[in-house]
Amino acid sequence: MKRFLSFVIAFVLVLSTFVGCSKPTSNQSQDTNQQGELKPEEGATIVVWESQGAEGDFIKYAAQEFEKRYGIKVKFEPVESTQTVNKLQQDGPAGVGADIIAAPHDQLGKMVAAGLIQPNHNPERFKKDFLEAAVQGITYEGEIYGYPIGIETYALFYNKDIIKQPPKTFEEIIEFAKKYNNPKEKKYALMWNVGDPYYSYSFLSAFGGYVFGNNGTNKDDIGLNNEGAIEGAKYFKSLRSIYDVKQKDANYQFMSGQFENNKAAMIINGPWAVAGYKKAKVNFGVAPLPTMKGKQPISFSGIRGLYLSSFTKYPNAAKLFLDFVTSDELLLKRFEMTGQIPPVKSLMDKPEIKDDPIVAGFMAQAQYSTPMPSIPQMSLVWEPLGAAFSAIWDGKMEPKEALDKAVQIIKDAIATQK
């Protein structure tokens, strides 16, 4: 726990500076009842966009409990959290968007700049009760916008029935793969979603690559093709020797399915996958990412949050649901359902959290993580960087050429914003 709290403090410092943008106006009238709770609008029905799986199951559970207590219907619509912002940009102005969306914190700058979300209606409560790192992650230009529901990073999952102890180095994985791999049976020592820059970024970061300088805030300093990043990309490419699958096939679904079927000895994944693997009765553990040539990979970390749409017709009802779903009781239930660490101070000492070996594995990796930049320009990084990883993995481009191209595309896209 001490190590995790140290990570939290570092996380706060990294996320404390943000780039300016315009702020959406919001209705500040908050009629309350005698208990001090917001009075929902007559006939209110709330729509929430969240990813399918354990996260969506939690929203459905919370919706049932909320309706029991307040008589207000909440409709869950499955939209991947990485897609909700773009969808709200299209659907919100037309009056058919969600009232509440889930989104990773790196989308915050984009959401605020586009006027898609309203500020948090009760910021003092979150400053007082929630981990400071979580609060900073959903703060932009000094104002709190989101409602944090989880702190997460990815790590190494290992099947205890195949490999008793997690390897500390990638070199150990390479040696293990020589004996374990069986491509005909689709058995591999290590699998991950190689074309997704969210995961594969750690290969660049291990050797000194980074996205934006000055702790992710300087859009003019891009470190994705520096000397260290290129070295990391070469190491990434070398692992094709132990996972000889084309990029389009080496995806999340293939990886996760093989892990559930006891074919993958190890995978790289996040806490969102824990519930599914437990349900599949996989005997697994979680450990920090192994070192690469003695260098520690730095994973992306993030704050999962809910955000109040600027286009909602039922702001009071939506705010009441946001208060409800971020209560200690509901966030503890969310931890049970998703395995994601709830960002609430009072829950950190709960035995089901502090004594959970799976959570301990993610905490161990958390100290080797860096928050995804939340400036608006981050949205311009994912596609070209993903294309670079794909081209490198499939041998279509050399690492330097692919990364140089990706960085130039990012720079050109940023220039068009000026």
C-alpha cells in the first residue's frame, strides 16, 4: 500500500498541469429536497454509455438499484469507452446522445474543448473523499469535470497451471517460448494486442520513448521517434520470433480467448479483464511487466471516469445518479464486479482490496506507469502510432521509418489545429 500511495502522489504531480481550452456553460441551479439530494426532473430517463463486459454489467446493476431507490429509469447502451466522445460529438447536438458517458481521462481535453461535458456539480466532495491522483486526472484548467470510478494500468497475467512464477525479464519469456510454443495448436508463451499503441507503447517507454514532453503537456515535444523509442521498436519487432502471428490476427479477442482456454501462458492486459478470467476459472496471477535488456517498461495508466453531457435534458436526475454510482457502497461493488481499483480514500483499507493478490499485482506495476497525456492533441496520436506498430510487426516498414512517419503525421495534424 505504501508503494501504491507513493505512485498516487507521483501521479498527482504528473497530472497537475493542463493546456487551456474553452469551458462549456452549465446550469448552476440545483434544486434539492429536504435531505439535501437533488430533485430529479419529472419523467426523467437517463441514458449511460459504457463499454460492454464487466463495466457495462456494473452500470446495469447500478441502474436497477437506482430505480429501486428513486424510481428513475437508467438505460445502459453499450458503447466502447474509447468511442463515446466521438459519438457524443455527433449525437449530442442532435438530442439523441447519452446523458452520461464513460471515457478515459486522456479524452478530457478534447471533451472540454468541444463543449461536450459539464463541470462536476459537487467538486468539494471529490476533493475531500477521493484520491488526489484521481481528482487531478479529471481536472482541467483547475476545474473538476468528471466523476472518477477507477484507477487502472495494465500488467502481466500469467497462468499458474503453466508457469508457476512470473518471469522477471523478457529474456526469460523468450527462453520459455522455445519449449512452450506450438503454433499448430495456437499455443504461445506471451500474447498481447500488438497493434494497439495503448499496450505496445511500453516497449518504446522502456528505452526512453515518450509521447509529449514536460509530463505530457508539451505538444511541440514528441518523443515517439527519439533514439530510445527506435531501440524499443526494434525490441518489439524481435518478439515476432516468439509470437509469429500477423498483426490483424494478434488482437485482443484472440489473446483473451487463448488465455481463457489455457493456451496462452502469459498475456498483457488490464483489470477490466479480471472478472472474465475468474468466470472462466483460469488459475492466474498478475505481476509487473518484465524488464527488457534490464530496462523497466513504463505502462500507460489512467483514470476511468463518468462525465455529464452538456446536452442532457435531465441534469438533476443525471447528477443524482452520478452521486449514487460514486458512493462508497457502489464503488466497492464495482470493484467486486470489475477488479478495478476504486479511487476512494476510505476504501483503500478494505480487506477485500488491500489483501487481494490480483490488486497487489496491478499496484506493483502502477509504480512503473505514467498517465496518458490529457491534452487535446493526444487524440491525434493513437491512429498513426497504431499504424506504425502494425507496419513494424508485419515487416512492412523498419522501426525508424515507421516511427518517423507516425510522428510527422501527428505534427501535421497538430499544425492544422492552430
